[in-house]
Amino acid sequence: MEDILVLTDENGAKVRFEILDIVEYEGEEYAVLYPADAGDDEPVHILRIHSEDMDNGEVQYEGLEDDRLIQKVYRLFCKRNGI
């Protein structure tokens, strides 16, 4: 079974993502996501896991602006998954 996450984009549209991996880097966790309904040429998306509320199962994600950080997390993801 795939791990599917549904997020709302900046226009209010719901977008389905497959969770490829959760990568830890410098004490923070990052979700590596792939659009579930996209073709093979789509880039992955990397979001910081901002907070988790274990009582009700809610997780908040934060987009990244730092290209160097995105590349570092992506390289860790590739190394962990033999890509």
C-alpha cells in the first residue's frame, strides 16, 4: 500500500502526494513527496515536518525556500534509497 498525503496548494486545490521517504537532517525531519497523479517526469517535493500532534494524528508541513537545504536533503534521500 502506498502512503498517500493530501495537501492543499496555494490556490485551495487538493493535491495527492505519495510519501517516498522521511529524511532526518540536522535534527529536523523532511518529507520527500511525489505527486501521486503525475507522470514520471515530475520533480519530488521536499517539505519540513514542522510539528506533529500525536493526540489527533495531525502533522504540519512547511515548504522550503533554501535551495542548498533542498539539495542536501535530496542527496540524503538518494543515498538512503540507492538512487
